Amino acid sequence: MKAEHTKIINSYADKLPPLVLKTVEEEVPGNISASNLSKIMEGVIAAYKYAEVHPGESVGLVGAESIGEPGTQMTLNTFHLAGVAEVQVTTGLPRIIEVFDARKEIKTPMMEIYLKSPHNKNMEKVRKFAANIKEMKFEEFVSEYSLSIFDQTLKVVLNKGLLDDNALVAKDLIKLIKTKAKGFNLTSQNEEILFTHKGKTEEIKDLYAIKEKIKDVKVGGVKGLKQVLPVKRNEEYVVLTSGNNLKDVLALPEVDSNRTTSNDIYEIYKVLGIEAARQAIINEVFKVVESQGLNVNIRHIMLVADVMCASGVVKGVTRYGVVSEKASVLARASFETPLKHLFNAALEGEVDDLTSVVENVMINQPVPIGTGLPGLITKMK
């Protein structure tokens, strides 16, 4: 960029923040005339002033209206097929509620796993990767359970084809399940595993119990990834999963950790921290709003995400989350369980400074927003 252009842009340093000036410097073409650049800068100032929030603007109320009103037009469909029948995800209003409530257990956890080049170009390689990360449990390798009441034994017949596909033998599975089978002797013959009691106490209920215990033992793959599905997106292949385990997936060498994501806000918070969780809240809500064909300015969603993450921990917009953090006693009492809040505040001798909206409405006082924000002094003659 010419020195003349840089000088013109820098002359607006007292009117615009550094980030805006830097963006203009990067975006403006180098062959632009000085007069046109000055016109652009005046246009940027006008746009910046238009975007500024006026003092006393009730941004929370405007944000609530802007998200709530389109929310009434959302479908109540709990499931949406993410391109295919195999992977189902919650969408519409139930998903918005799920995110804003900051639920730790979501209905349909899923991941989008992006791979590094060249792993993401070949469908066969992607399929092989997907098969390797799918969680395989002991139960999947079993063809038949045979319980003998007379001999007090449990015989497990394994699926030979599946064992061969995964390069496993019965002894490999015994190593994995023996920690769950304490009190039993395990022996293998070909594709069969035999459970017999070690001690003298032989109760049939123990055999039934061990049969249920060993079903969920992980044999291979990444824990939590119940289903996997490779799909083509633009010029590359992506693996969609049902279930998630962000920490273990990001540790895999083939995975592109910059783009791989989960729809579980708490999972992201635990693995990547509060800033990533805030961005995930914004992305998830905006994705739902956009998919419904609605238009909500992303800044309203960003405001809610900021409030949810301001304390450094993800807190839902519920009486146990954000509402419990409010400094005002009357504001807390106005949401839910008013008696509890009022009694606790009286016991602790709390004082309400009446700095927000709802508490001033409750006591019939001017609200400190808009024209109610400044105090007026009358000149006495």
C-alpha cells in the first residue's frame, strides 16, 4: 500500500478502532485514488457509528425479542436427518432449548471429523479410518450365549467372520473381559469361551450377572462413537459420528484438529476451554436458526453466549445457572421460586441496589435504561 494511503487511513485513528483500520488497509485495492479512499473512510465511519449501541440501550431485551420471536416459527421436530438416515441430530426449538439450558446430557451427541490431506481424498482410506474408530463392544462379536444350569457354566460362541476381519482370536477377548469376570475361570477353544466358577459358591444368578457385565466391554475403536458415516463435502470426505469423544478423536494423527467439532457444548468446554464453548454455543444456535430459514442477527446470539460463559464456566439460562448469579434479590425472585430467594436474602441481610430493569418495575420506579438512565438536576432560581 502507498504511503499516501496509509497516511489517510491513520488520520482516522481517533475515530475508529485499530482492528477496523487494519481491515480497511488489507481490503482496499492499492490502485485506489486518495479522494476515493477518503470517501470510503467516511462511509466506514458512518457504518461504524450506525453499528454502535446507544448509551442506555436495553440490549438484553432486544436480544430476547430477536431470538424469541423467530423461535415461535421454528418447527418442533426433534430429529433431522443429517443428509442420511443413519445419523440423527436434534434440531429446531428442542435444540435451541438444549443449548441455552446448557444440558450436560444431550439427546443426540454427534461429531464432524475432518481429516488431514491426503487422508481426506480417498474414499477407501476414509472408510477404513471410520471403521477403525467405531466403538466395538464384546456383544457384537458374540453369535450365541449358552447357559447350562446343570453344569453351572456359561458358554459364549463367537462370530468367526468378525474375529477374522478384526484380526482377533478368543484369547484376545479373554484378556479384555477378565477384569469384569472376577470369580470365574475363563477357557477358550476355537471360537468359544467357557466361564466356570472358581470357588465353591455356585449360584446361577452370578452367571446371568456376568453375561450382562461383559456385553459392554470395549474391544476396539474410540469409546462413545456408536455409529460412523463417511460423507463427501465439496472436495473432501468427512466422517459423521453418532456419539462423541472429542479428546480421544483429536489425539488421532489423521484428524484435522482445527476443524473437527462436536455438538456437545460441555464436551468442548472440558477439552478446549470456555472460549471454544462460547463459540460452539454461537455456531450451534446460528446453525439451527439458519436451517429453519429464519433471520436473526448473530450479535444477539453472541450476547447470550457471553452471558452464559462470563463466569468461566458454561451456565444455562435457568434458575440454577445464569439467574442464580444475579446480584439483585428481586430479579432472582422474579424468575422462579420467589419465596426461597426472599427468605435467603432476608437471612443473609442482602441489599438490593435497584440497578436493573425488573426490580425497578416491581417497585414502580423509573427504569435505568434509555431516557431513564441519566439523572436530571433542576436549576433553582
